[in-house]
Amino acid sequence: MANDVKLLLVDDNPMVLGMLQHALAPFARVVAAGDAADALLKAVDDPPEILVSDYRMPGMDGRQLVEKLKSRPATANFSAILMASRADIDERLSPQDAADDYLAKPFFLKEATRRIKRIVDRIALEKMAKTAPSDGVVRGNLSQMNVIDLMQSLEMGRKSCRLKLSNESETCEVFFVEGQVKHATYGSLTGDEAVFKVLRWTGGNFEIDFEGKTDQETTKLNTQGLLMEGLRLLDEAQRDAGGEVGEESSASMGADAGAAASKASGSRRREEEEDVLLDS
């Protein structure tokens, strides 16, 4: 389900432009431009919230495009990602440049999409927070943003909050302090094990209370560590089941876990088969 996040994609290579546009379209409202001059006109007409641009282009390059847009108050509020060779990133582009992140060419399409999507999700979450009702609680469905994307967005935004996840009769609460998970509960489970349980969910709802706090610290891993370990356990469960989640495994993991394991494994296989290495 696409977020209402405006993303301006710029590349003078039609193949790279087309493949990235197709990959990002399910996650954001993508506008494509074949050069910086065209991008500048489109940005003035409809200011983007994210700019993903090639660095080396005829005429105005990606860095100059970012600088021009940042210099104008009407178009200054966006996150910028530049696609450039490793040599250009190391020798020509510095941390002081206006870009927020860099994609080193050549890159795999799936990895680039994942990295850009993390920024899309962070901005979508910030927009949801601004339009939250009077109680200040952001509410949504996990079909809009899944558990992993939610946790990564809260980590990137360094948010402190209570994340409540509900799926039918099951409920989990995860407390963040500056983007790091400090405490989690799921039934009788607490800490890391509670987080691992909800990473397997494929449906449900979420609530984010930015006033929610706790004094408890039950998790041992940081947010990224929890996500990586949780996905490793999911892979392991799928592998132990011989590629298919059997009755015994499904019973121990739960119906949602079995569905998520099958879905995740199938998705990863498709990604490996379909992934494309993109260069200039």
C-alpha cells in the first residue's frame, strides 16, 4: 500500500529511471525526471518530500540540484539521496553536502529500494504524527506499515514512545527511548522474546503514543539487533521445517508465524531471482 509521500526521482539513464520508478511506486507517489532541469521545474510545481537523484548528469549535476532546491524556501523541506560511484562519494561528495544519504553505484535494485523505503516510512510516520487526533495517539493498520517498517522508522526518527500492536485477541506493547527498544511485553513474555513474536505478524493494528513511557528495561539487544535476530529465527524455523511450515512447527510458532515464515521465504527467493544490478 503506497504512502502519500511525494518522491522525485531523477536519472538521465532511462533504464535506471524506469526500473527504480517501478520498484518505488508501491511505496510512494513517484514523479520521474530525466535530467536536473526537468526535475527543478517539477519540484517547483509540486515540492517533493524525498529527492532521489543521480549525481553525474549532463548540465546540472545532482548536488547542484539539491543545493538549488534547498536554497528556495518553497522547496527546501525534503530528504535527499544521491546515487553516485564510490569514487565520487569518497572524493567529491562530503558529509557536509546537502544529501542525507548516498547510494553507491553499482547497486542492487532490491537493496536500493529497501533503503529508500526506510526513509519513505519515516516521513510517512512523521506525517501521521502531525495529523494525530487530540489524544496524540497515532493509529493505523499493519497493512499500511508492517511491524519491521514501524520499528525501523521509530529508530531512524529517534522516537521515544509506546508502540501497541494488536492482532485479534493478542496484544503486544513495545517501549522505545530515542529509537531504541527498552521494554516489551506479549502475554507472559517480556523483552527480546516478546519482540520476536510480533515480528511474525502478518496483520493487525498499531497505536503509537508519544507520551507513553516506562521505567523497565527488559530487552538485551538494540532495535537493529532485535530485527536481525528475529528474522534469523524466522529463517531458521523455515529451514528446520524443510522449506514448508508443517503442523508441528505451525503449532509451536502459531498460525501467523507459519504464514509469515512461508511468505518471507518465498519473498526472499523471488528477490534473489529478480534482483538487478544497476549502474550509470
